[in-house]
Amino acid sequence: MKKTNLKILYAIQGTGNGHLARATEIVPMLNKLGDTDVLVSGIQGDIQLPFPVKYHFYGLSFIFGKKGGVSLWQTVRRSRPFRLLRDILKLPVNDYDLVICDFEPVTAWACKIRGKKCVGLSHQNAVLHPQAPKPAHHDLMGHFILKYYSPASVKYGFHFKALDEKNFTPVIRPDIRKKNPTNKGHYTVYLPAYSNEEIELILSQFPQYNWEVFSKHSKESYREGSIWFRPVSLNDFSESFVSCAGILCTAGFETPAEAIHMGKKLCVIPMKKQYEQACNAAFVGNMGVRVLTNWHESHKQLADWLQYDEPLKINYPDETFRILERLVEDCEAELCKKMAASID
């Protein structure tokens, strides 16, 4: 498909690194399809994007704590509701032919207020799908947040398995897709809602294994026994990930999906009071991935995982560009209909 004359706005949720990592794959593709501007909101991301960002907004972020979950107090204390409203009201969404939103609230609500079509393209859209596994305990507040945090006119989603014609398999970054996995024996760890001390408390019980921990709470690298604490860096994380024996991480989406694609042994622990992660844990648990429920009581489960668990491997197809082409083609068709109607 040739590059169109469409003006595209791609809005990214900057609270989690997974959204930002996925954007490194999607934005270059969108630039091949139209004139694309990028918007990022949120204050919890650690990844520097390798392309210009036109709009930076404070947004509405859920602040990670250090005990395994979101800190409600810090989330409320650091929220800026009037700033959020101001940004929603001033964002010029009507300047764009196509608005694509990856669970980003400023853009989604700006479109909703103005009656502008917003195409949701995110993992969160697939989480609530009727065919997606759910945890035994239903979280009404978590369900409400997933449904209304970033409302969209049309919803497309990504999950660990394709669910229907609008819910696809994961986006796998080229840094992962093009690499041949190796095994240098270490285990890569990403648990951003736990302090380094909490992580060390458990992992120090396994000194026979080398652990590479990418921590939101470290600005410098340092070692504690067999544990190497490192600042979060997409390149460093990818390098560690490709060569690891296994990965221990939260029950997010991008990292577990990439682990499954690469055939890495995977163990996840959902963040506390995070319904989306509870849903993800239910999904991968059904697929045979080990799920931890209590970090402080995880010694036996981790020991069994390290000694006995086998990796799950699914070769996820590379269909991201085809999906984006579909969105652009649909937008062009709608614009043509509107033009024809105005002439009539």
C-alpha cells in the first residue's frame, strides 16, 4: 500500500513500558502509511522513544508502589485532574483524519467530547472480550476502569491468542522477532511494583542462579550476591531477554507475549489490585504458564519453576502492518463516503 495523504494521530499510554515498547514497532509502520504525529501521556514510563513525539501530556497515571501493586495514595496525590481536563479540551483531534489510541485517556476523551471517531488499538480492548479467560474473582472497579479509562468508537485488541476478526495475536518487536534466542544461564526479571529489597528478599534464596533485575528503583547498576540490579533500558533489557534461561515478570502483556514467542521459560506474578493483570494471569495460566499469587510465599513455586517447568513457544505471525493498513483503508473509505455525500 502506498503512503496516503491522511493525517494520523497515534496516542500512547505512557504509564507502562509495554505500550511504549509496542509503539517502537507501530509508529514507523504508520509513518509509511500517512503523515503521523505521536502523543504520549503518563509519568511512569522509562523508555526513550526513537522518534519525535509532538504531544507530551501529564495524563492520568497509576503509580507503582514497592509492595507488589499500584499505590492508591501516590496515584491520588500525583494526579492532576484540572490539568487533565485542560489537555483534553485543548487537544486538536479534529485536525486529524485518523486517530488511533493505545489506551490513552487524553486523546480518547478529547474525541468523545467532540464526537470524533477514535480507533482503539490496545491489549486492554481484548481483555474484556467474552472469550478471554477471567480470574475467579470479578473486580467491578477494575472492569469499570478498563471500560471507561480510554473509551473508543471502534475497538481492536491484542491478546495471547486471536479471539475474533478484531482481536489479534501480539505485536512482537523486531528486536525480538529477528533475534535467535540463546541461553547464557541467567534469569531476566522485571517486577516494577516491587522494591529492590523485596526482590532481593526472595531471589537471594536462590544463589545458585544468576538474576538480572531491571528495576524502576535503580539509577545505577549494582550487585547483591548473584543478583544484578540494573536500570530499565529497552536495549539492555532486550539483550538480557534474548540470552536468558527464563523470565520472571509481572502479568503484563508485551513481555510475557515476547517470552512465549521466543520460547523462553516464563513465570508471572500479577500486580495486586490490577484487574487487567489478573485477567492476563488467568489467560497464560490456562496456557500452562506458572503464575505466582504471593511473592512472599513463592519459594516452593519458584523452585519448582526453575527445576521442572518447560517453556511454552508460540510463533506469533507478523501481521501488524496488515492490521494498520486495514485501519487506514477503512478511514479512506469513510472519507470518500463523506465527500460523496457532501457533493450530493
